[in-house]
Amino acid sequence: MKYMLLIYSNAESWAGLSAEQRDGLTRAHENLTRELTEQGLLVSAAGLADPITTRTVQVRDDTATTTDGPYAEAKEHLAGFYLVECDDIDQAIGYAARMPDAEYVAVEVRPVMDTSGLEM
């Protein structure tokens, strides 16, 4: 089953890191990515651009509106993700717990729905 490991961050947690901590975070992600790739579990992974480049789209009464940034009331933002193929959610949680981001803000583990049977 596929799981999204959603990495959350915020400006305060990132700004509070030393250069050494940031380097350690980068190395930890590189090591985890390499391990998941070698085990054939990594489907995809990416960091996301700064939230200031985000656009939020809403459609109401058939009219689309776009606003800059994520929701204003959000304290955290989605900073990146891993899409992994795991035997079960416990295995996915184990990998999420190894992400250094879990120490600073949070990593969300969410099963990916299988839509292969849907007609498109």
C-alpha cells in the first residue's frame, strides 16, 4: 500500500536551526532517500517551494477565486513529501519517525487511496 509522508514546517522552526542543524537535516533526508530507494520503497519525494509562492484556489457558484499563499490562519505549511510503498501503516510510521522534521514540527502519515478501478 502507498503512504504519503507529509512533512510540515514553519518559519520559526526553520529560523531557529543552526547551520549545523540544517546540514544535519539535509544529510538525514539524503540518507533516508537512499535507503528507501535501495529497498525499492520510494515512489517519489520532493521538497516544496516557499509558501509565499503558493496560490489557493476556491470555486464558489461556478466562479474561481485565487488568493496568494496558503490559508492565512495556518501556522505550519506543507514543506515536502515522500510517497512510499510499505507493507502497512506501522512501517510507514517508522520511516516518518526517522525524518528529522518530526523533531521540529510534524510528519503526517496518510494512506493513498487506490483509484485504479475508477474510470477516467
